[in-house]
Amino acid sequence: MPREAPIWPAKARKTPAATAADAATRVAVIGAGAMGLGVAQSLERAGLDVVGYDPSAAAKARLVEAGIESAVSAAAAAAGADVLVVTVVNADQMRSALLGPGGAAKAMKPDGVVVASATIAPDVARALAREVEALGRAYLDAPISGGAAKSAKGELTVMASGKPTAFERARPALEAMATTVYELGAEAGIGSSFKLVNQLLAGVHIAAACEAIAFAKRLGLDLEMVYKVIMSSAGNSWMFENRVPHVLAGDYRPLSAVAIFTKDLGIASDVGRASNFPLPLAATALQMFLMTAAAGMARDDDASVARLFAKIAGLELPAAPSEP
């Protein structure tokens, strides 16, 4: 049988001694979007010393509203940090935050650890790890999954790879962020590879859910009843269960934007092509997200793929209730 990856049932591992030690740990969070803000809140709630940074004025305001210190730069946030959690959108932002002018990696403690949680290509993760480690800091390739709601509750899943010493140094932060932490190997790139598999499935399932609910509309079905029936049937998926309510409510405020999947499925497509591996379902889903983005919905919720089907077919999906 294959060897199981070490798993931390994080919430069950908390002890009074560990909690006391956690209080002395300074953690910087770079990126305060839907996921990063929740991470910062979870760290703060666990008693860690937290400071955040995001270049967006709106994101800074959300940090302050949540009672979290907002720094003026990535380097200022990372100054003296034991752990640096990076929850930005893409590889370019990750590199800039860590290694660009005024980058955070040099500013943190010399024995600190970077927890790199953006979805990036495995080869990029390996390259970043080499550069960060050349500065004397440790690096965990640690993508996260679970969405904004679980992020805010400290119930994420972390798919991480890196040296055992990096895991130990980052443990207080990881246990505060996540319900489950998978140790997937000693080399950067493994965690990112696992995340790509997850994102392939997530993107395909979202596209399929949106296609199905739009098809139900074409068939003249009661969409609320379709949702209820599918929820208890074999065709259900986590993404159907989670995203179709956005369609039913006509609410496309971005909990996870269309542009996230044009990026992530694009990375999967690039990696598949480079390894001479066909990804036909992922490629089809990618085109659906690209068409949705091209139709002006890149920054809207990824359930907007259903709106694209509705536009193509001349259907009217539920609209958001009018403001009183």
C-alpha cells in the first residue's frame, strides 16, 4: 500500500503549552483578499502576533476593521516575523512580495519560514524556494483550499511540502489556519502539484454545475427544486452544492472570481502540455471561464459561467432582489 502523507488534525493537536508558545510567534500575512483576510483573522484569534499588508486601500481597511495591524509595505509587515504567510493571487505577485524591491523575505527573522500559499506552477515554486533559501530563510510550498468561509474559521486544508524544520517552525501558524495540514514531501513543488489537481477538479465541477443549472432552466424546470433534488442524488458535487445557490440568488459578488480559474486552469494546461499529458476536460472548462471573462465577468463570482450559458441560450436566470 502507498505510504500515507503525515496529516495534522490541527485543531485536535492544540494543547495549553502549545497555545502559550504560540503567543510569542509573530506572523506576517501578505495579501488580504478573501482568503488572506480570513487567514489573518484565524491567526489573530489563536493568540498570535499578527500584522498584515495589502496594497489595496479597501483590503487595508478590512484589516483594520478586523482589528489587525496593517503595515505600510510588505517589508514592514515582515520585519521581525517568525512566519510569513503569502496569500496573493499569482506567481508574479508572490515574487514581488518576497524578493522584489522592499521584499519581505529579507525583512523577516533570519531563521523565519515563508508559507507560500498562492496557486502557482510547481517549477515556479521550486525556483522561489531556492531563492528564499539562499537568503537563509526556510520555505514551505503550502497552497490552501477551502474558500473564504473556511479561511475565516481557521478550517482550511493545507497541501504543503518542504523541509521538516520548516514545518516545525511554521506549526503555530499552520495549526491556527487549518483543520488539516498534509505533509506531502521534503521538496517545494509537490504541494503546488497537489493543488493543481484540486483546481483541475474544482474548475471542471464549477463549469459542469453551471452548465447543468442553465440546462435545467432551458428545460423549464423549477431551479430551486432542481437544486434540492440534485443535492440528494448521485450527480451532486461540493461545487454544485456551493455555487448553485449563487445562481439561485442572482448574487455574483466574487467569493471566488472567474479570473482565478482562467489562471489556475491555465497553469494546469501549461503543465499538462509540458509533460505531454492530455487534459481535455480541463481544457474545455478553461475555455468556458475564458469566454465568461471575455464577456466582462472576469472579476465576478465564478458561478457567472451560468450567466454565460444563459446569454448564449437567451435564458433569464434569477436576478438579485431589488434594494428596498
